[in-house]
Amino acid sequence: MNKITMFIGNNMNATIIVVGLITLGFLVKNYIGLCNQNQFIKEAVNRKNTTSVMNKETKEIKDVETKEAVTPDTVRIYVTEFNKVVSKFNVLAQIIPIFPLLGIFGTVAGLISQLQAQDLDAMFASLDIALGSTFWGLLVAIILKVFVAFFSARTIEETEIMIEDYDKKFDNATKMGNVENN
């Protein structure tokens, strides 16, 4: 039992740091995907159905209405893709609480080793392992949680508000009968 607890305790800090960096990498990649989907939806929702045309004689530039319109189906496709990226984000966000648990696991392993230690130096080494794993587990969880709160969660919220506003405009146009039939 002592060899197992020492092995866990000695390797827990490195495990926490490596898995934390891998998780951060996936979160950054996911954040880039969220930003891309946000931009696609923003462009679709705010797209004007006009084209700029220049008169060859007067060199005057006019905006002329075009038939190419953004349909709810177009926006729905973007929203579906956005929801897929959000689902991946939710999975990654659920991983964050694992890090303090890994830290506690390392702490318990270190404390068990401390109880089985034969001399004072071994006791202090076990205590160092125990407290170190808790420290690294909490630190990684805090860093990841801050990243999620300031970047990904904000982008998701902004995009969801934009989608909700578009849906309200579409519903109002439908209720008022302001829908073209082509």
C-alpha cells in the first residue's frame, strides 16, 4: 500500500499540470470555434440585402436591394453549428472540477504515506506531496475557471442574446404579416 500511495503522491502534481495544460489547449481551441460561430451568426443577422452599384456616367454609388436574403433556415444552420461548439464547451467546463478532486486524492495519498513514514524526513516529504497536490489542483481549476468565465461564457452569452433578438424580430414580422411570399 505504501508504494502505491507514494507513487500516486509523487506523480499527482505532474498529472494535474499536464492534464490542466491539455484541457486549457482544448478550451482555447473551443473558444476560437465559438468566436467563429459568433461571427457567422452576427454577419447573417446583420446582413443587409443590398448591393452597392456605381453609375458609370455619374460615378454615383447607390445601394440597390437584392433578392439574396438571409432566411431563418440560414440562421438556423449557423445556430445548429454554434450549439455543437457550445456542447463541446459544456463537456470541457465539466472537467474543471476534477482538478481539485485530483488534488485531494494526492493529499490523501500523501497523508497515508505520512502515517506509514518511519522517520521525520519521510513524514515531511509526504506532507509536502500532500499539500503540493492540493495547491496544484486548486491553482489549475482556478485558472481554467477564470478562462471559461471571461472568454467562452461571455461569447456564448453574447451569441445567445443575438439569436434571441433575431428570433423575436422574425416572430414579430410573422405576427404582423410582414413576410414576403416569393
